[in-house]
Amino acid sequence: MKFTDGFWHPRPGAALHYAREIDRVEKRGSRLVAVAPTKPVLKRGDVLNQPLLTVSLSAPMDDVIRVHVLHHAGRAEPLRFDVTDAADPDRISVDEERGTITSGALHATLTSGPSWDLTFAADGRALTRNGSKSVAWASVASDAKVEHGPIELQRPGPTSYMFAQLDLDVGEVVYGLGERFGPVVKNGQSVDIWNYDGGTSSEQAYKNIPFYLTNRGYGVFVNDPGHVSYEVGSEAVERVQFSVQGESLEYFIIYGPEPKAILEKYTALTGRPASVPAWTYGLWLSTSFTTDYDEATVNRFVDGMFERDLPLSVFHFDCFWMRGFNWCDLVWDERLFPDPDAMLRRLHDKGLKICVWINPYIAQESPLFAEGMAAGYLVKRSDGSVWQWDRWQAGMGLVDFTNPDAAEWFKAHLRRLVRQGVDCFKTDFGERIPVDGVYSDGSDGERMHNLYTHLYNRAVHEALVEELGEGEATLFARSATAGGQKYPVHWGGDSTSSFASMAETLRGGLSLAFSGFGYWSHDIGGFEGVPDSAVFKRWTAFGLLSSHSRLHASESYRVPWDFDTDVDESDAQSAVSVLRKFTRLKATLMPYLLMAGREASAAGTPIMRPLLLEFPHDPSVEYLERQYMLGSDLLVAPVFSSEGRVDFYLPAGRWVSLLTQEVVEGGRWIREEHAFDSVPLYLRAGAAIALGEADALPERALTTGILVHPDGDDGETVIAATDGATFVVTRDAGHIVVTGPEDRDWTAAIARGRQVDANAGTARL
């Protein structure tokens, strides 16, 4: 949202009241507080007839400082996200000139005097600053032309806003703000934190997170679940501005200094990604959305995969497992699935897990609608009636998850399905939430718009935990806001079947990784339309080198034998063979990926990582958005063309191709050409990774091999595999020794050299 007309003037209809100076700074309990007049106080009478801003600083955890800016205190404090808070009141110092609060290595200083100045510094260097004309209360007339945000928020009468601006240094680059499909670098963009069902080809996003980080060593989290509007070097080009509606603003400065450390502290503040079971890393196959299917179709797909030696872990039933117009009654359509209990048993007997589609909208034809309306479980209008509309499902209402009884009612139906044989839920939608809804707990409708999906996914995750236990609960969720990383897995939403959409999908995943989400997936081949075989096969490699991998679409099936129908399936370049190769490759990498998943849950480091997370001091990686790290040691550069040409950057050091064993010197751009059964996949210098068997299911993955890069510093690397095995790689003057369990068959190999069987638990390379 833009409030100014150039650098000097407010936009017509906007009255801007900046913090002009600091009248006094004092310690109030665990807070450092500044009193900030909004016009200069030159004489006693100047204290009259002007707004006053009260700015409070506190330290909820080490290396994190909270800033709270308040105009009027008479209104109830708005709904905020749940965050960790262990404030230390003994880390504040105040004298006549300034006040300082210290949190770990991070310091914030308020300087008293005739200008507003709030500076953040750490380890002897300034990070960012809240300087002149950078924090304000704004009164905006109803006809003012300042709106950039969602149309749902256009309201009559004057409106109050709070905003702050933080300085950007020369060369400073901004990332994050959720799963956004435009450029990964957010400089120059206007971004609204407002969940939309807008596909992957627009500025709208399903997962809007009011958190960003920069390459200067810090992150900023705005603690407001409502509409937060960002101007990232777009209105004030030297600053990032964030604004919210209301009388108060709260944000956190989070010091790293490395990007991974920033994410670790941000997820400690808002919640770590839950761990997910091993089977979720395998291949998921779907009925697709509006295709015709019944139990015979499902069996044909599953048997077709197994007959072609295509490993499969999960089968997903999309919307029409329920009867049309009845979504969501959470009851199988008996015309298509006359005996769901027996069908689910048969699928389980084939080693498959089962996922079913749900959403939080209850159609009027669903028996649950009357039940929920009678019990007061649905969101209401101001007149007490149920909030309804006909978009998506005729006469649909929304489950009111602020009502604990309503949440338990919804969860009870999910528990019934789990007991029947369902293993996980695809939690679709959750974005189309009205601002005029009335909630059981009195929550403001505007702030519930983004937060609704969080409560929805939390309820579903809780139901799964209650039935299956911690570590087994898994969602396949589309929408989210801050803290949503606690309820994985998330997928990228409705893409189209093109190379351009494949690239924008990756940009969305990288942006979400910068926003604290540990696991991420997407629809292989794209959702809308039918991909040509080249798009499908290139997307297959990308999809199987993601944390989670799903074949899904809208109006067409995604079984590989529907592509390349004029090519023998045994051909290495056929869709069937390409899918087989990359599912087996992912199975081989499963011990390594499971360890990366353990890191995601323990420290908030995403499995699919922008290169900045691993190479924070290499300026060449700052704008990369067509490649990524898979875990800490593998670089992936998806191919976005049918002919197979791909340009990618390798950071300094020697890299080894995992597919060809070629050694390539880094610190430069590389151009390669790849057939459909190949992709740039490189092992970084000094790495040692755990491998498994190509034909093993993820939940049965054992570490049966250690792959060691030939380079590396002398010393020991310990690989504590998730299957309980421990391996130690010792480098000494060019000699490499790998030790591991003596009671297991395993091998060790140099990435470009020979393989050696373990001998009494030791392999010398």
C-alpha cells in the first residue's frame, strides 16, 4: 500500500503522522519504551493537539527483538500469531542520551533527541535502521487513492493504518513473504499478505507469510495475521515498508547472521515443521480432479504402475470420492465405491497409503450442513444467519474453527475416515474466507481471512496425530500463513502444463523455503491442461528431485503410459522409463533425504534450499531461481526446455555429477545438454552422503552405501542415518576411510572412483 506521492508529499486523502523525535526513553519492566511526538516539540504548548506514538522494545529470545508501535490503546489489542516469548528484563540500559536493549548478539538503540532514530546492530555492524519519516500512524479517507491491497478491504469512512520502514543497504536483497511465483528477489515489488486462490501465474498467492530475510544477515517478521502490505524498495526505494490496518503494529528483527540461522530462529519463534513419515517421500499418484474414475480405474492405475516396475507409495482420491454437490460430507460415493472398506484394505495389501481430498467448506446438500447449522458450528453473518455463497459449492458454509466444539465435530468425521483406512488428507482451499464473517470467539473477519487456513490445517493435523501418533500425521496442504510450516506437507497449487509454469512453480517453492517451510511439492506435469511429453518428462525429473513427489492434474490423467504413446516403453527416453529412472534415483537417495527431513524438523532448514542458504558469501547466488540445493550437498538444475539445454551456476570448488561421475570445476556458469532421462545433479566438494537401494520403498530404506566426494579437509564426518546406523568418514592426507556397522552389508565409494565393500565395518578408498 502506497501512502506517499513521491518523496515529499502524502497522497490525496492520506494524513501521515510520523514519529518526529524521541521525547524520552525509559525502562518499563521487561520493555524499553520510547515516547514519540508526531511533530517537533519546541515549546510547552506543542505537546497539545497532536498524535503520540509509543514504541516498546522487548527480547522474546536470543538474537530477536520485538518492536511494538502503538497509537491508541483504548481498542482491544488485535489478534496476533502465537510466538515464543521468554523476555529477559535485565538486558536494558538507559541514560540521558539513549536506551539500548540487547538480545544475544543483537542490539537495538533508541537515541533521544530532536529526530526519530531506532538502529539495529549486531557483532559490531549496523543491520538496518528505522530513521526519519519511517514510522507513522496514517488516517486515510474513504476516497483516498492509496489502496493497493485486496478489494475485499475497501471500507467506507476514514481508516487508520500503522506503518514502518526499514532501511535497505546498497546491494541488499530481500527474499521470502510466502510462496510467490514471480521473481524470488522481492526488491521493487509490492506484496500483499492476503491468501488467494489465484493459481501460480499471477501475483496472488496461496501461502502468504509476513516474514522476509535479506542478505545482510537479518529477517523481519510482522506479527499480524491480517492484511499486511509490503512495499519492497518500491515506494521508498531505499527502504522496505510494511503497513497494517488499525492502531498498533508489531514486528520482530531476527539476527542470523547466516540465512540458515535466521530461519532456525524464525521457526523457533513461530514453530518448527513437524516430522513426516518416510512413506510420504515416495511417489504419489492421483485420480486427478474432474476425470472419470471408480474403483476399476484406481485398480487399473495401480496395477499399471506395478506391472511397469514403477514404485508407488501413495494413492490419492481427489474430490469425487464424495458425491457431487455434497462436498464435504466426508462420505464415499457408493455408486463409484460400493465397498470402500474392502477397497482400502486391498490397496493397503498392495503396500499403498491412502490420501483423500477434503476442504473446510460444507455444501448445503451435505447432511453436515444442517447438523453444523443447528449446532452453531458454521461461520455466521452479522444478522446471525449462516454465511453462505454459491462459489465452488452451492450454498456452502464454512466450519468455524474458532469454536472448539466445531473443530472437534469436524475432527470426529476425519477420525472415522482414518479408522476406515485413510492415512492422510489433502487439505485443499482455505483461501476464500470472507472479511464480514462472524466467528464464535469474536475474532475480526479481516484478520481471520489468512488465519482461517492455519486453524483448519491445525485441526486436521491434530486429528491425525490423535489417531496415528506424532511423526505419522501428514497433510497435503495448499494454503498457509505464518506458523503453517508446523503442519506439512504443502504443495504449489494450480499450475499450467508448460515450461514457463514449471519455472514459476520452482520460484514459488524457493520463496516458500525462504519463509520457513521445510517440505514442499507440486503437480508433476502441471495441473491445468495436458502437457506434451517433453514437459511431462522434464517435470518428472524435477518432481522426483523435490522433497515430495505427486502425479496429479485437473481434467486429464497423469499416468506415464498416456504420454509417448508412439514410443516403446522400454526406450530410455519414454515417459515410462524416465519416471522409472527418477523414482529409483529418489529411492537411492532416500537415506540422505530422510536425514535432510530430520534437519528440517529440528532446525527449520528446508529440504529444497535456495543456494543462498548453503553459499551465503557467494554474491553470484543471490538472484538464482532456476536451480536449488536438495539437502546440503546436492545441486539440482531442472531442465526447462524440450531440447535439453540448461545453463546453471556452480559455486567454487570441484563438483561431481551424480549421474555421469564427471568432475567439474565450479565458481562459474555451466551450459549442458541433457536427454530426458538426465538432469544436472551435482555433489558438492567435501560431501559424504548416505545411499540406499534403488528398489526399496521409503519406509524400508536402509543405508547400504556411503558416497564420498574425493575432495575435503582432513578430519571426521559423522553420518547418523535415520535407520539407526552410524558411519564415520575419515580423511587423512588424501586417504579416505569409512567405518560403519559390522552387522550390515554396505559399500563405500568415491564419487568418481571405485566402490569398496565394507570389511569388518571398514572400507578404505
